[in-house]
Amino acid sequence: MIPDLLPDPRVRKFVTPKRILWSAGGPEAASRLDALLQPNPQPALSAVGPHARLANQGAGASVLIDFGRELHGGVQIGTGLTSGGAVPVRVRFGESASEAMGEPDQEHAIHDFVTQLPCLGTHEIGQTGFRFVRIDLLDENTWVDLRWIRAVLLWREPEYKGSFRCSDELLNRVWQTGAYTVQLCMQDFVWDGIKRDRLVWVGNLHPMTRVISMVFGEHDIVPKSLDLIRDVTPLPGWMNGISSYSLWWVIIHHDWYRYHGDVELLESQRWYLLELLSLLAEKVDSTGLETLDGMRFLDWPSYGDEQAVHAGLQSLLTIGLRDGARLCTVLGERSQRDKCSAVREKCTDAVKRLESRTPDPGRSKQAAALMVLAGLGDPHHLNQSILAADPLKGISNFFGYYVLQARARAENVQGCLDTIRAHWGGMLSRGATTFWEDFNVDWLEGSGRIDELTPEGQKDLHADFGAHCYKGLRHSLCHGWAAGPTAWLSEHVLGLSPRSTTSGTLRIRPHLGDLEWASGAIPTPAGLIRVHHVRGIGGVVKSEIDVPPGVRVVR
């Protein structure tokens, strides 16, 4: 036995290329490339058998391979004979075809390598998010036989307990793509993205934990990620340097307890949680205004809009302290009641002061959405005046989830479905297999697809767009914060929420909008809940509901 071996909870699998998208150097320089599209697991001394060849005779030799969908990991290249010993190659990874063909961003994960391929051997390269790989044979008068090129997929394989199907196949694809995006981001911890931002950004984590609860159920990667960010953030510091992100840490714990009833997790956070809540309560002045310091941030499109950020933080602080007071009640039932009661009272008093002020969100959908969710504004008024006004303008892939949540509070489910189809469906229409760090439907005009080489005269959808920290090819095309519609569809269309069913009562309120039917399931502490809703005569929704024993359904 080897001491101190640490297990890796991830699974390693191979993925065969789906197509050869491009090659260069002429037919003799890149030949028999279709051989790379079939499994061929072992180099052989003989030249007999399927193999491709790259041969640089002065005009270069290159190939661009498409693995068919976004993956996390690297690539393994198996070689046969070469022109002599190891041959130098350049290997580029891309989440889009243009990224692999260009100069990929090198921050957080290396995407562009100069390395060597052995004679009669294998070589593994890379640890990143990608779909495309380009290989260039660098030296003239060299050649290499390629027995295989296969992706090495490294990911977790949690059981898909939740499900969603409806009469609109586009919405089915949106739900599945969001779930797959989050699954790829469940690596050592819950990462924000798998190419860039391979970090625990706790605010960005919130939509992902909602998806994990809806799709995979209770999973230890969430507490592990919450513990990590706690341990690297001594108080009175703010998580990730952002005051709102410490608020999201509280809100995630409230959600996680509400969904899974994990009291032991709360107990493990007792000291830090109570001290953090005391600190947050002090960020409300005597007049009821929030005074949060550190980086004042909601999302990137609202960044720098002081009016919107204040309205959003006023609302988020209200939500966080309200949730924190509820957690104090849970902890106070266990032990240290005096401390919990004191902090709960402190939070409650701060919430009352915050609720006495009605901030002005300006035209910000982000701020207006948080105001609705905090109860600081009328849902119907804010929906009509801001959220549903030019509904595709000014939303982000991160806060788009909260905009959808707020519009649902205003009973505008149909408008939400239309927004999901246009915004998240817009990414799918251009070749996305995961959801991106950001997206604007205006980018679609005059641009090509991410899974093709950009034609002359069209804009490059990856390289030519983006802002803030996601300009050009730095833009991540697999970002878990964009997966919110997966949770939203289960919660609002199916009418399900994985709240703890220990009370024995479950409320189910489906909203089909223009859908003819919808069915699916979510995991809960009591077991799996399944529903099937059908629009009947006169638009009346008829439902079949399967719940665990002991759970009573109310409508």
C-alpha cells in the first residue's frame, strides 16, 4: 500500500471525436483523417490498420477536431511511427472553433501548448474546458502517424434524480443544457467555469446550488465549497472581497437547509454564521439605509450604476438578514439560545429598518428583481415598468435567473418562457452545448456559429463580443451561473420546490403558460416527487402527482 493516497471523486472517461472540422497543408499533409473518428486504443509497430498522418513538407500540416460538445479535461494522442523520434507540435484547445484557431486566453487554464509527440506512444495534454482541439505539426520534413486523438473527460457523475419534459423541445434542451453546465462545473469544488474562473465564487454559486438541489439532490460538494470559502475568509473580511457575496453565503445556507433539512451543516457553521450576521446587521444605519463596503457588486451589466447597486444591495441585505434570522431560530432550538436569540433580534431589527426604505432601481432589471424578491416593491408594477419592458435588454446570464423569479412573482410566467426561449435558446441556436458567462441577443445579428469557422463577412460570435472581464476569447462558454432556467422551469412550470417535506405537506402550483403538457420530478428529503400536468378543456390544468408516503399535497 502507498500511504497518503487521496481519492479523486471525479470519473475519467474517453470521448471519441465527432468530426474533422478543418485541415490544412494539402491532401498529403493531412491524410486519412477519418481514422481519428473511430476508437483505436493501442499504438502498433506495423503501419497496417487505421491511422491518420500529418506530414509537414513545407506547407504546414494541421487539423481541427470537434468532440461534439463541451468537455472538461484534456486530450490524449496515440501515435504510430514518426519521421524520427519525437516530433514537435502545437496543440490548441477551444470552447469554440475560432478559439482553437486563434490565440486562446491563458488565464486560469493553459489552452495553447507547444509540445512533442512520441514515436509509438501516447501523450496527454491539457486540463481545461473545451470542445475543439487544433494540432499543428511544426517542423518541416517531419511526419507522424496518429492512431487516435481522444478527449480525456474528467468530471463527476451524480445521478440525475430530477427531470423535466414538456411540449416544447427547445425548453427541454434549455433544462438539460443547464443541468449539464452545472455538472461540468462540479469539479474539486463547485467552480464558476471550467475554462476560466475555476474558482469558488460564492455569489455565482447560488444559481448552481438551486440547480444541484433540483437535479442531483443533496450533494456533499456544496457544503465542501461553502466551507472552503468560509475558511479562506476570516471575519470581518468579505467573501471573494465582495460584500454581497457574504450575503449569498447566508442565503445559500438558508436554501440548503430549507431544501434538505441538514441541521448538522448549520451546526458546523454556527460560530461563523452568527458573527457574520452580526457584522451584516451593523451595515444598516439608523435611517434604514444599507452601508455595505468592500466591492459593491451585483453583476457586471449593473456594475458602476450606483443607484442600481444601492437598490440591489438594500434588497439583498434584506433577504440575507431575513434568512439569517430564520437560521438563528433553527440553531436556537439546539443550544446557545441566548447568542442565537440576540443575533436573531439584531437581524430582525435591521430588516425592519431596511423595509422602511423603498429604493429607486432606476431602469435596472437586476435591482428591480431583487426588490421584488425582498418584498421592497410591488411585483406587478416593477414587472410592467422595468422587468417586462424590452425584456431581453439589460439582463445577464447570472441575474437573468432572479429576473425570471421576480417576473413569476408577478404571475408573468408566459413572459418568462418567451425570454428563456429567446435568450438561452439564442445560445443554443448558435451551437452552444453549455451556457455561457454572458450573452446578449444583439450579438446574433450578423454573426456565425461557435461550432463552425466564421464565414467571410460575418462576425465571430466568440472573439468579437463581450465586455468587462469576458472580452473576446477570454469569454467562458461554460459558466454555471447561467444555468438558472433549469431550476426555474422545475420550480414554476412543474410547480415544484424541493423544500424539506418533514412537515408532511407539499404545495404544488404548476404554470404551463402556452405549453400543452409538462412532466418531471425533483428529489426531496422524503423521496422523489413526480408530476405530469396536461392542459385540458378550457385551459384547466389536470395533474397526476406521485409523492412519497406520508406527504400530503395541497394546491
